[in-house]
Amino acid sequence: MRELPNLAKNMSDPLASLVTRWKSDPHGTYRTWFLWDQRLKNFRSIRRGISQVVREIEVGTFGVAYRGSSLETVVRSVAEQRQIFKGADHAFLWKPKMRIPDIYENAENQRAFGRLLNACNCCTTADEVIAAIRKIDAVGIKGLGPAVANLLYFIHPTLVPPFNTAIVNGFNALTGGNVKLGRWDHYLTMREAILRLNDTHRQQLSNDLGAVAGLLFDVGSGRYPAPPRADDSAATARWEADLQRVRDETAAAHKAWTQAQEGDATHTEVQGALRDLGQSLDFDVWIASNDRSRSFRDGMLGDGCLAQLPASAGAGLDSVRLIDVVWFERGSGQVAAAFEVEHSTSIYSGIVRMLDLALGTQFAASGRLFLVAPDNRREEVAQQLRRPAFSRVSELGIRYLPYGQLTEHAPAIRRFGAGLKPLVEISEAL
């Protein structure tokens, strides 16, 4: 492996510009993962899981399979750490044709792996971590390489950077290095260069090497072009233009994402209004299973609602479980009303779920189905209801309930209303 260039000398100014833009990118790893409020909680659970792996290896109960093992639990937790660790489990999956990684069937290799994790779990200095890595490298376990650093990072985030293909590609692009996957000596050389890079830009990055690893990941995965290493004004100008293009694309993506988030917030607010209205009218309320844990006011959207669908309501039908809001006659399990909130999504899918509910469940005699949508979607709702595929809709009496009518009249209905008659009066048949 050739000697790596002096990063501080060759790259400080262009790289500082890149780091600044990267940190402000709402979809880059800095904001989506490094500043993620759940990140540190996952550190604690992953460390506990690693300790469990060590204990099982020490007492001989770890077993000879990855599936169902404590290691699988740990590695899956790592792989769920947003995009930077996507695919982290691949290196640990048992590949029977190649017999790798050879820590499941070979008991001595398994114990060596356990000693590495234990040594890193107990040590406190970089020298001790490196010594433990050199010991596992000397054993030469087939298929067990620097991907293990993804576990060690969660033990010592200030000493051990994560390691995957995108990080390596980003590192090579930034430095002109030639780091290869699968070799511990290459990893340790890369680690030294990453520490120098991080020291140079410590004010912009962090003691936690996850930040600089995230930067390398975004460069290596193609989100950002690497700045030119040579003192070439034309190359620098091209790089600045590429960086601006990425910034413009990111701004457009962020605008679309913000609009989608605003739509989600409005959808949740309407569900919450229907929840509160149903409870005030003395109905049992069901919130869609995929929305129950959404934040709403000081709690969650599903607070005070049914935890399970009544058996009479088609509890086994996934489509019914996903209807936004369902009101049930208290104590009887009969469907009194169902609501699909269609803020900006396809109205077609909501109608299909309503049909499944109406044709496969027990409806109260006065039961009603409502499509709840913005006032400007009336004609779109009407067009969908006229589709030949929905010929049964006219028999079911699905009604259109505009946001404006719900917002205006809900307070009075909660205070003075009874049953479904007020909702029928403020909605319309199409």
C-alpha cells in the first residue's frame, strides 16, 4: 500500500468547504444519522449485546449458527443504524459454500473472536485496541476482516472508525490512497490517516469518528464529489461547480421532503380530530396500526384507542387494520363509521380498504363510510367514486367529508352532537 499524502497540506481549504456544506445537508449522514436523537441509545444496547456474545462464547453456549444467535441480534441492530451501516450484517452471514466467516463451526476461531470483543470491551486506550486487532489478524480467520470494526466502533467511537465499501471508496477518493477491503493492515493504515484528517478539521467534525466516517461515506457513495488534490484552479472550479449542483439537487429534494412531512403532519392532525370526536361521541376508536405510534400533541395518536380490532371487524385483514380511523359501537364490536384521510395520496387505495371493511365485517344499521380530504379534492374524489371498479360504492353510501367542514363543525359536534347524524349533515354523497 503506497504512502498516503499529507491531508492537512493538500486539502485543508477545499475539504473545509466540503465539510461545511455536508453538515448543512438535511439528507447527508451528519444530520440523518450523526445528529439522530436515537443514536446514543443504540450505542448502549449494542454494547450490552456485544457483552452477551462474549459471555456465550466464554461458556460455550454461543452455538454453531449465525441465525438466531446473540451475534445476529447485535449485528442487526448495527445494520439498522440508518444508511451508513446498511448491509453491515453481510460480513457476518454464514456462507456455507465458502465456509465463511469461520467463527461458527471452528470453536477456536470463535473463542479468538470472543477474545477480541472482550479485550476491546475492557480496554481504554488506542494501543490496547490496536493490539487486540493485531492478534485477531494473526489468527487469520477466513472471512473475518475489518468489517468487525463496525462492532468495535460502538465500543470505542473515539478510537475506531467504522468500515465499509463506501467509506473506503470515499477515503481513497479524498486521499488518493489504495485501501482494500478485507485486510486489517489496510484498515489500520486508513485509521491513522482518518485520525490525522479528523484532527485537522476537529472544529468542524467531532471526537466521535462517526462524523468523519459519515463524510467519507457520503463521498464514497457518490453524494458528494471529492475535492481536487492538486493545486489546479481549473480542477477546483469544476469541483466547485459539481458541489453546487449537488447542493441544488439537495435543496430540491429537501423541499419535496418538507412538503411530504407537512402532508404527514396534516394527515395526523385530521386523524387526531376524528379520534377526539369519536371518543366524545362515546364510540370506541381504532387508529390505523401503522399510525398508532405517531406523535400527537403531548402523546401518541393511538392514546386511549383500541389496542386490537374486534374479531367482528375483520381483524385478520391487513387492509382493514390500515384504515385511518374506525369508530365502533361501544361494547358490541359493530362498525359505526370508518374514515380514510386522503390528504395527498391516492384516493383509490382508501376506497379499496373501505370496501374490504364494508363487505367483510359487521356494520351497524346506521354505519357510515367517509372519505376525508381537502376541500379542493372534491372533484378528484367524485371521479374515483365513479370508476366502474367501484360499482358497489353507491350501495355503500361512501360520503365525502371536506377538511373545512370538519374543522368548522367538530367543536360543536363534540359539545352538542350525538350519533352520526351531524357528520352526515356536514358531508355529502357523490
